[in-house]
Amino acid sequence: MKFIYAIITCFEINIIYNENIHSLPALIYMQLENSLYTQSAILLQIIDAVDASIYWKDSSGKYVMCNNYMLNMAGVTKDKIIGSTDYLLPWKDQASKIREIDELVINNKKTYKVEERATISSNESKTFLSSKSPLFDNLGKVIGIIGVSIDITQYKLLEDEFQAVEKNVEKYMQIKDKFLKSISYEHRIPLCEVVSAAQRLNDNWAKYDNELKLQTVQTILEESNKLSKLVLDIVEVSKFAQSNIDLQLEKHNLTSVMQETIKNYLATYSRDDIDIIFKTEIDHFLAFDKLQIEKVITNLIMNAERFALKPRRITISLTRAILRNSLSAILCSIQDNGIAVPNEEIYSIFEPFYGTSRFSYNTKASGFGLSLCKEIISAHAGEIWAENRLSEGCSVSFIIPTDLPCISISNKLGEENSSEIITKDLNKIYHNSNKKPFALIGISPFNSYFSIEQILKIIYWIDREFDDFAIFIPDRISKYTLEALGYNKQRIHQKIRKQDNYTENKIKKAISLFLENKQSNKKIDIINISSLIDKENFQSVYRQCIDLFNTSKNFRNGCLETTEWILYNKATNDSIDYFTKNIAVQYLLYELPFMINSPKILGVNSCTFVYHSIPDFLKQLYNSNLVPNSQQYLILKEY
């Protein structure tokens, strides 16, 4: 690295000499010119041999010179890159971020070392460790920057893999420790009872009368059922933890499901000395996964029976309620008449492998049932908790919203659908005999790709291929991205207002040029979120996205991963935590309805959403039943 800076220093001196060289006598001038020319030629050969990108720019961001490594990255010749800015090169999507760092170097007159992402000419996304220093003239004025960027993509991948492995090792070590601790208490493992009872029966077969044999067989059967349930609970918790279960949400009568589950429980698990009282005033109809909620109810009744004291009594109630986010919901409470849960354990009993000290005589608990209940209720966008009653016993309650959508997306989001993703070359005319009816062109406010010239080019292309079209701006919602990046509210308001106005003026200018050239009075609508956010059609699709974000782990992870990718190109550091992503993801959730169901929002028979790229997560959605066949996605690229 020091060697590279030595080379750059020579170039810096060379530039300073060149500014004053014409004031020298002719002979000295020629000698010095030849000397400097030879020196420059040698230095250029040296930096061309360096396996790193070396470049310098003027104060406006235009490239003055670079080495061959840089040219290969850009995929252009030297005469093309000189005088160009980053906005004209393959990494134009990251140009604004690059320019911000360059301006910091110029304004603060000091060296900055940063990690940068750039998409190079081969369409690969690379990570570079860049060191940028100010370039001074002989008067000490900053006239540009000198940069050295080393490709560290492979090192970053190895680092990420190592960190992921390290986290997984730590996670699984914790799980292993909890599991070993859990199974170390032999009285909690039904297998011991099964083996012990079977051994007694085998050793004393001739001595036992029929009644004692029957009692022993019943013990083996009961403990085998417990063991079977333990194994199934472990499998279920594991599936939820790995996002391998997605809910099948259909509308059911929860009152009827509760009555049926209680009846089945009494017939399958319960002894005769338990009294289950069910209280509800009306039928409660809502969307939920019947199989999974039945598991919750069964586990909670079994838990209550385990801790109930004689005369054993369980009271179950269903009532209307409100969730914390003001959603209408149903509250289910299951109360026993046993001893209270120790206060220090009240928030821990839903953790996997946790075994409470709240034991009645001869009570055994697996430590998985309540953990499974928590996973299922969380998947329903609900909450579950336990609380001690003032009189006696404990109640476990869960609450789930009543307006979850009756929709299911498979875990892989891979069900076949007829909605299309099409990629076309913006520079080609296809002369389709039949135009498609309607297109919605997406324009991002903070994307330098959308210059007036580029928008005009897209409009001409779309006009040839579609009967009608409109232009979409996701205005206002950029506030979520800016908030996640740490901007204060006043700064956010200023930036959004300025950028939205700037973007809309660019679009209006492009439309004006198009109509003037076509000599047309055609009306081309500019659609934004501000004008549609309160409309029922938009709200319907938006709520569907929000509900899926709350109930489908696969959908939520896809949204967060896409948001992380967007933030990575904008953030000043790599610390994109879960909280930051959950703020910024609101941008995607507001924009997504137009990408997956614009026909419903705009009231058209069919629509093709047009953009210059598509996230991998959106590709998955287009292969699911979430996107109607009246919606298509068109990627316009310049090859």
C-alpha cells in the first residue's frame, strides 16, 4: 500500500510541475519535459501492473486518469473514462454514495478509508476497500482526489461465512446445553417410565394378577403417548424455528373448534377426575390455521391439567379483545386451580427446554409444549403470556387478530402461476403486432439512473409496445429509508420534499418533450402513493402485504433481506441491525402493492409494472399465488 502511495505522490508532484513548466527557459523546459514524460510513462506502466484500481478525479468528480485495472472494471477505453463521472459508469446506482465520500475528502482535506460496493462491467457486485486522499495544487488548494480501491469481495464472503458459522456454533451450543440439561432429569423423560414399567411387567409376569398387569400396561401406554408427544413437539418447534411451516389460513368458527378440541382431548388424553368448563357468549368467526390452533389448545389444556389440584378444574373462555396495534382480536384464556408459577419463571416458561419448578405431586413436563404454542401464536401475529390468579392457580392466555387474510403462500413461494416476468432490451424495437393494454413505469426518487433523457427513452419504448401507460413515483415513503439511515425529522422532510419535486419535474419535462415531438394532446398520468394511500383498493392490497409480513416468516425474511440489500448501498457503515431494517422495510411494504397487484389499485383489467431491475424476492412472489395473472413485470435493460 505504501508503494502505491509513493507512486501517487510522484504523480501529484508531476501535476504541480506541469502547471509552472512553461515559465522555464526553453532548453531547461525541453529537458524537464523529457524527464517528466519518461517518469510519467514509467509510473503509468508501474500502476498498470498493480492489482488494484488506482485513479484520480477533479473536484467535480470527473476522472482525470486511471490504471488498466480500473478500465477493466468499467469496461471502457481510457478516452471514454476521462471526463466521465461515476454516474456514467456501470456502478451508476452507487454513484451518489461514492460522490458523498469524495466530497468528504475534498471538504475536510483528509484521507478516508471506506468499504464501497460497486457493480462492475461484468454485472458482478464487488466490495472494495478504498483509500481516498485529497489532491493539492502548488498553492495548497484541493483540486481533486486520489483513490486506491482493492477488491476484497472474497475476503468479505469468507468473513461473512465465518461470522455466520460462529453465530450458528454459538446458537447450537446453547441449544445443546439446554437440551442436555433438560434430559438430565430422568423423572421428566417418559422413556424411563416406559422401560421401567416394561421391565417390571417382564420380571413379574407370573406374579402379577390381571388387574396389576392392566395397570402396568396402562402406565406404559400413557408414558408412550407422552414420549410420542415430546418427539412431535421437538419436531414442530424445530420446523417453526427453521421457517419450514407456513400457515394455512382459512375462516373457521373458533367456538366450534374449541368445543371439538375439548371433546377430543377428554376422549384421548384426560382421566375421569377433571372438570373442563368452557365459557363463551357467541360464535367467533376468523381466519386461522385450524390444525395449528388445535395443537395450541390441546397443549394448553394438557399443561393446565398437569398442574391442577384436586378437585381438578380447568376454565376456558373466549372473548373479544384488542391487540396492541389496535387490531380487533379474540382472547382465549385457559385457567387451572393449581399452585402459582414462581414470579421469576413467569416469562421463561415459553422457552424451549424450560422446565418450571411449579410441580404438583407426580407431575412431569417435557419443556416443549408451551414453546410450540408461542411459535404458533407468533406466526398468527398474536401474543401469548401467563399470569398468576389472585385466588388460585394460573392462567395462560393467547390473543390473535380477527382480520388475518384467508391466503396461504407456500414456504418456497413456488406455486406455479401465469403472471410473467419479462426482460427486454431498451435499445431494440420489437414491432409486436398486438400491443399490450397498460403499463405502469416505476421511477425511484433517489436513483440517478432516471435522468430526463433516460425517462424520455423509456417513454418512447413503452409507447411503441403499449396502448396506454402511466408513471409511478413512490413519493413520501423515502422517509423510512432516511430515518433508518439516521437522518433527523427536519432533514428528512427537507430532503424528501426536494427530491420528490425534483423527480416529478424531471418526469413532467420528459412527458412534455415526448408529447411535443409526437404532436399529441394525450394525457399521461403521474401516479404517486400520496394520492392513493387512503383509497380502499390500495389499502386492501397493502393490508394483505402487512398481514403476510406478520404471519409468514418466509415473506417477512424476503422483505427484510431485500431491504438490507437496499440499505447496504446507502448506509455509511455495515451496522444494519434488525431494528434499522424494520424501519426501512416500511418503504418496500408501501411500494410492493403496485408491483404485485396494480390492476386492483388502479382499476384496470391488466397491468405491466416496468422497472430496470427486480429483487430476487419479487421473482419468488411472481411464482406464487399472491400475484394475479393480470399482473406482469417488465425489466427494461440496456445491453
